[in-house]
Amino acid sequence: MNYIRSDFPEEFLFGLASSAQAREQEFDLARETGLDCYQFSINWARVLPEGRGALNEDGLDQYDRLIDTLLTHGIRPWATLCHEEVPAALADLGGWRNRDIAGWFADFTEVIMGRIGDRMHGVASISAPSGIGDMRHFRIQTQDIYKSRATARAMHHLLLAHGHAIDRMRGLGMSNLGISFDHANAEQQDVGETHPIFDVCDHFFASAVFNKTYPATVAETLDAHLSTGWQDDFKIIGAQIDWCGLSFAGHSQAAGNMVRQLSHFQQDYSQDLPIIVIENGATNLEGSRQSDDLSQHLNALQDALKMGVPLKGVFVRSLRDRDTKYDGPSDPVTGKSRTRENQSEGTSSSYRSAFSNAIISSPRPQTAGTRHNPWDIVADIGGTNTRLGVIADGKLTDLRKYPTGSLPDLLDAFHALRDEIGTDPRAVVAAGAGPVKEGTIRLTNAKLDLSEDNIGKATGAQHTFVINDFTAAAWSVAEITGEDVEVLQGAATPRPGTRLVVGPGTGLGVGALLYSKGRYHTASGEGGHIGLSPRHEDEVEIFKAARHVSPNCFFDDTLVLEAEMFLSGTGLPILYRAIGMADGQTDTPERSAKDILEAARAQVDPIAEKTANMFTTYLGAMMGDLAVVLMPVGGVFLVGGVAEKNRWLFTDAFRDAFNAGGRFSDLRKSMSLYVSEQKEFGIIGANNFCKNALAR
């Protein structure tokens, strides 16, 4: 049976599993076929020749170039950190039998993903664990693998390395992380057939990752072989993953077994976790038999989907013929040039033919409508109003404003805009104040939750993103020019480089746009909630008074309070009342931030004037401190309503407070400082984020 892409779930991935040494010819084939992803393995020794210690910059550069080439071809990079290779120097130290290897592997993970992780679409920590290195040797040599001390330790340490690697990648802000199991051969006559290799492939590793324990049949035996306290390692081994891969091999007649095994694996282990079928199909067939084999496996995937198995994608083997030879790149470790046969296990272009004719190149159906070119929606969700922008050809062509009320109202606004345009948008980006977790944002200023799934259902968009409002604010300065800023100090035109964005508004937001190798990347955080403490002795009483006004804003029993509680539209009234109390007033009136600043500018209220002065100097000092941490050579930017409407605040006193850094005052003075004059900076930032996300 032939399929088109729409026969599979909306976000189902079709990928190619091949080699990091593939040339652009293979990427061209993948693009022509319409594949989404390219999975490759990373050679540990190519990055760290000794497994630890000195880096091989040439090796890092090779993977850097590979990622950029894939992205240029419109293909999403998908990496495997460990697939059979262990650096020789570490093998001499015992390889996977040495418990220290888990830490060495974690260090390797941090090195390589620190370089390319920001551009990865997905990463597997381990692939085919039961076939890795010395474990494969012991499995062959030992009649009862569970009674082999060396094998038991190698298997356990491999899983420990997996957990540490996931933890390191989470620390780098990465997502879409998983592990690929070499599942049972699909040609087994019955899924319940007992075989020691089947137990290793399926139960041992899967039980550890998903159940945080080893199968009862082997746990007691393992205790004699592993170090004391090994059970505590499951806290690391059981690290949260986002997907799992299952690798099948076998002919088309085994497709029915594959369906049953997928269903059993889901029920026993993975539950609702997305599953990717890796490297499926037979590799020793030719011509039409290989296409038929692939079709049978696609039939099996359809059957599994109908049974409720949450399949996320399928990665096939090479699209090239086995006998295609080419001059490989020089080995960055040995420096020797290589001429080699393509060693990917795909054997025929019939795979490519089957995909391009039957599946991938068939376009997704799109509703007929008035706009046929790709278009996007970007949203800036505030506490009072939500702004929706229509983006065509990367530019804002229409801007709408809606009241921010309830979630149905917000989704109705998205849906109404889609109906008016007449076709589904390509992407929707919604930015709001609040933390983002697993594709859902809790909008603190609107008291509602908004998810990427809800947006997708309301609009039919292929890509949906919910982001923090200061992720959007950071992206708003990605393409900023000298015409868009007021210069407080430094270069007339912002230079390329890391940029810091601070925005006092209803709350206090902080965002960073990091610059590396000609590209920008955002770093999310809650910088508005760092601590403020008195800068001068005569301000101590003000902080003490603030404890009476708003005691929950302080850090335990100290005089340190959240920066937002003084340096925002919400915080200005607290600061105003605290100053009044410290000056001996017992009945300081409650005033809005707007009234306080207007009175300060008109010089009709001494308490308001002192409030404005403290706001200015404390904000300047805080921004200077953050700038020293980040070293934003591309500039420090003020954005938001307070800065836009009260430019008179940001003069000499603000600049002096920013530059007051003791021995490092000259460093602060060397930094460029700007007030952004962009209108609708939230919409601009959401659009810049959208363009960057789609380019990846």
C-alpha cells in the first residue's frame, strides 16, 4: 500500500540514519526525498582523542560544519553520542567496566553539546546498548551473561553514563533527549519467546531506564558483581527522557511481530512516551524486494498507530547504494586521508525510490484560501491586551489588538485570524509573562495557561511555540540598528555580539541574546527576581520599612528583597511607601506608579522625587552588575513601558550608577548602553524568534 505524509500524525518524522562522514550528495538525496531529519553518531575519540583532557579542535569543527550543512539543506540534525566506540586510551583503563567512565562520558557530552547542542533537533545518549564495545565481546564469550562480573559492570556503567549525559544536556538547556534500544529481532517467531539476548536488549536496559530497577530475575545475581550502593544509581539512570528509539531488523514477513513488540514495549515500559523506530527493515535485499520490505514496515507502523502506540517517527538506513565509493574526509585524529566504501547499511536506491514515490514528497494538503504563500502569527500577550501580528515574507503586514480575558477568548482570536486569512499559518509564536514548561506557559499576568497543542488545534499551524516574554524581548534586539535606539553611552550603532536586555514594566524582565559563530541564541531566566540590598547607610531604614509594607518580598530574615519589588510598575508604590515611612510619615498615601513618576517629574512631592531617584540608581547599578556577568559586547538595552514613557529618568544619574564598579568601572564604561525606541518590541522579538526557529 502506498501512503502520503498526511496518513501519518502531523508531527511524524521521517529520517535518515547514516554516517557523520556522509557528503553533500547524500544530503541532497535526503532533501529531494523530503526527509525531515538526519541521524548520525558522534565519535568520542574524534572530539577527545584520549577520551578526556585535551580537545581535538579539528574534530569539533567537523561536527560544527556537518550541523551547518544539514541546516543549510533544510534537514534537522539528530545525533547519537555513543554507538560502539570507546577511545582506546579509556579501553586500556577498563572501558565500560571502569565506573569512572560514566563521568568521562558526561564530560565528553558537555564538550560536544556545548559546541553544537544549540542547533540539535534531537539527541540520543546511547544507541544499541547491548552491542557496545566490550559488552558485545562478553556476551559472545559468556554462557550466562548475568553471572559475568565484567559484563554486569559494563552494562550498569553504560546506563549510568546515559543518565549523567541526559543531566548534562538538561543543564545546557537542551530538550528532545532520549535513548535508543536495540530491540529484539523482528524475525522471532513469537514475541514471548525467551532468549538471553532478547532479555538483555529488551528487559535489562528498558527496566533500568523506565522502572528504575533491574528485572527481578537478574537483580539478585548482579548484587555480587556491582559496587556497594549501586541501587542508588537509579536516581541518575532514570533521568527523564523525551522519547525512546527502538531498532528493528528483519524481513517483511516479520512486520506483524514488530507491531506486537511495539505494543508490548509500550505497555511494559514506555507508556505514553513517543517512540521512534530506528533503522528498520532488512539490509540484504535488492531492487523491488527492498521497496516491498519497506512498504510492509510502513504498514506495520500504521497498524501500531491504530493500536494506540505513540509513534513519533521512523529513521531508515542509507539512501545510497552500498557500492558507491568516494574520497572520505581526512581523519581529524590521524590526519590521514581516506578513500572508503559507503558503510551505511542501506544497500539500494530502492529505499529512496520507495520513499520519494510513496510517501515523503507528497505534500501535506492545505485548505484553499486567500493567502497561498507561507504566513505566520506572532503574539505578545499582556495582562490587559493581546497583540496578534500577521507575518508574510518575514515582515509584519497586519497588527491586531484583543483584550486578554480567558483562554477561550484568546484561542478564539487565533482561530478568527486564521479564518480571515483563509489558510493555515505555517507557524505561531506566542510570548507571555511566565515560566514555560513542556510547551505550556502559565501566564502570570492573565491567570491562564496556554499550550502549544491548544494553539495548534485553534490555528492548524505546522509549528507552534510558546515563549517567555523576555525571550521575545531579547530577540527584539537581534536586528536592531542605530536608528532604533537612543545612545546613553558607547557606539552609535550596536555592534554584533552578546546583548543584554532589561525591561522595567508591570514587572521586571531580564533577557540575554548570546552570540556565537555569527548566530544568536537566547538564554532564559528570571533575572527580575535577583536580590537588592541597601547601597548606602541612609537607605537601610528604607529597606527595613519595606519589610512592613511587603514582607513576602524579602529573602528570609535579611534586608535583601526581590529586585522587581522596587524596580517595576508594581514595585514603585512599595518603594514610595517605604521611603515615606523611613522619613517618619505614618500616613503615606498609596499612589500608582504613574502618579508617583508624574509627581517626581513635576517636583511637587519630595517622597516621589526620592522614589524616582532610587529607582533610577538601583536599576542602573543592577544592570551594570548583570553586564559584568554577561560581558555584552553587543550592548545593554533598556526596553519596556517605563523606559519608553519616562526617558527623563535615564540620564547622568542612571549612567553613573551603571558605571560605578570600583576597580572595574572602566570595564563598565566601555560597554554600550541604549534605550530601545522600537514600537511593539514584543511583536518584533516574537517574529525574530520565529524566523530563527524555522531556519533550524
